[in-house]
Amino acid sequence: MPSAVAGTILGPTVNQGKMLLVNHGCHGMRGTSGSPLICHDTGGAIGVFLGTVSQYHQAVATETVIEFLKEWLVANHAIVNNDDGINDTVENCVKLL
């Protein structure tokens, strides 16, 4: 059954290697990794729930997800438009499956 948990962004995006991470206060539970982190104001995805580290809940920022998907598209010889957002990038990935 779908559900939502309210929370807040706890600070600026953190650069960790090739990933941008969002620290947030949305409490997850077992099995919530991979869930979208949605902005209440816009309804848009701002990240993907990663897990909890040292009592911080973290999500991979949408910008990182887009870059990883574009790398996958390039590795699979697809044409990549650098101006594409998350929706177009995911659509292009689905076309290759």
C-alpha cells in the first residue's frame, strides 16, 4: 500500500565522490530504499532514498540519478541530450530495455 512520510531537508546538498547527497528528515524503514523523495511545493522528485548513515537519512540527488542514467545510455550507444531532465532521460532508458 503506497504511503508518504513528511520531513524536511536538513541542509545543502553534499558532494560525496560522484554523488550529490541530500540529508533529510524523512524517516525510512526497511524496504524504503529506492523510494522517491518528493518536494511538497512542486510535486517533483528531488532524490531517491538511499538509507540512514549516522542518524542522517540520505537520498541520492536527482541530478546524480540523471548523470548515472546518461552514462548508462552512452554505454549502450544511445544518443544523449544533455538538456534532458529526469523524465526524458528515464524515457530514453526505457526505450532500450
